[in-house]
Amino acid sequence: MSPRGGGEPAVVPDAEFTSYYGRPVVKPAPWEADIPAYMFAGGLAAGSSLLAAGADLTGRPALRRSGRVTALAALGFSAAALVHDLGRPSRFLNMMRTVKLTSPMSVGTWILALYGPPAGLAAVAELAALAGVPRWLGRPLGALGRPAGLAAGLLAPPVAAYTAVLLSDTATPSWHEAYRELPFVFVSSAAAAAGGAALLAVPAAQAGPARRLAAAGALAEMLAEARMERSMGMTAEPLHAGQAGRLMRAARLLTGAGAALTLLAGRRRPVAALAGAALLAGSACTRFGIVEAGLASARDPRYTVVPQRRRLAQAATRSPRA
């Protein structure tokens, strides 16, 4: 107690969370911009494939074409970013030597391997039709376009979600504590980005599903992200500090503005294009912000030690006394 209260002054200082030889308790992932870019582009590819599959079934050729081509471009960028981070393409192939269902990395590698060929084939069928290839080649490609596009659409949700599972399966505090909601954040963000990309490329007459997907994805992302922060406890603090905080604030602003503009756009292409650009930028900021927050939480031992102590204390209170 303090002297003002009549007791002895406190002599024990507040605990200072340090680590052995100044090293973090959890080693931060050695990731740079390649990995969040890979996650964003993969989510964009998945959402675009899903949108293209729906457009194919409902007779919207411009929306189908935009979704398939966007998926191929985003998938190519995502693969290039991943290979650049790995250093050599052979390292990605090495991950396919085994199938380990308990490893998100192994499962995710195989999901990508299964998704890539049909997504690529569907896009090639679209590009072949635009390029006017010979009939002997165009007809079989056209026949394969629909089943390939539908297969890519079926695989799209796990493609969009698996990177969130990959992050939350680590010991990095801010990623691990977000394991319940992070897949919903990433899938919703991918839907918003895919809808936004379509708003940039598709005539307003066929962009109705893209507008609805963009608005629904943006709203779901903001709700899931707010719930995620509440469930994370103190490990949500890095989402509001430093570079991660700036990125997450930008993500919320851009996603909210994109959703509002999408609802107001109607058939006005300039407003729709502005909404699409905002949604794409917001989705990218979400991935970069969450990755940066996780790295920051790994560098500060407080986010590892305090939650562990709380869990131990809770387990002790729940255990029956001898």
C-alpha cells in the first residue's frame, strides 16, 4: 500500500518481461513482403474463380471471363511471390513429396496443386476464344472450360482459407490466438477483393453478382475482424500499434469505404471502379497488417508469457483439489 493509505510503500517493481539473452521467446518468422502478397493474391484468385463459376452457371460471359482471367493472373503472381520467398522453385516441389494431413503446410500445398490446373485451363479457354485460335484447338478448349471453371470454383474456399489456418497453427501469439476467426476474415476479405476486381473490369449490366459479393464480403470481413480482436485478448494489441496498426486502420477505412461505394454505385462505372480499387487495397492491407502484427507479437515476450500464465492459472482453478 502507499504511504497515503497508511501502509508501507511498495518496494517490488512491476515485472519486466525480458527473454533469455535478450532473445524473443518465440522466434519471429523470417518473412518479408513476399508472404502477405502471396496470401492476398491467392485469396483474390480463389474469390475470382468462385465468382466466375457462378457467372458461368447464370449466363454472364463478361463476368465469367473477368473472373477466370483475374484468377490466372493472381495465381501466377501468388506463385511467383511464394517461389521468391522460398528461393528456389524446387523447394515448393519438395513439399509435395508427402501428404501429411496434420500439417497445414502440406495440405495447403496440395490444395494449391489441385486448384492451379483447372483454374489455369479455364482461363486459357477464355483467352483462346478471344485470340481466335484455330477451330481444332478452340473447340476442345471451349468444352473443357466449364468443367475446369466449376472445379476451380469448388476448390476456391479452401484456397482462400488455408493460409489463415497456416498462420494460426504457429506459436506466434497474435496469429495463434486468432485461430477461431482468422479463416473467416481471410475468406471474407478474398470475396471482397474478387468482387472489387470484377467491378473494375465488368460492364455494369453483368456486375450485379460482383457488387453483392463485394458488399457481403466487406461486411463479413469487418464483423469477423472485430470479433477476432475481442477473442484475442491482449494479443490483439499489436493490431493497433506501429506499422501493423497503420495497415489495419487503412484496411478498415478502405474496406468500409469500398462497401459503401459499392452500394451507392449502381450502374455508374466510375463509382464502381473506385469501390473496386478501395476493396482491393483494403484486402491487401488486411493481409499485410495481420502478418506484421504477428511478427511484432513474436518479438515481444509479454505476448507469449502473460497468456501462458493465465492459461496455467485457469487450469489450476478448474482442476479438482486433492
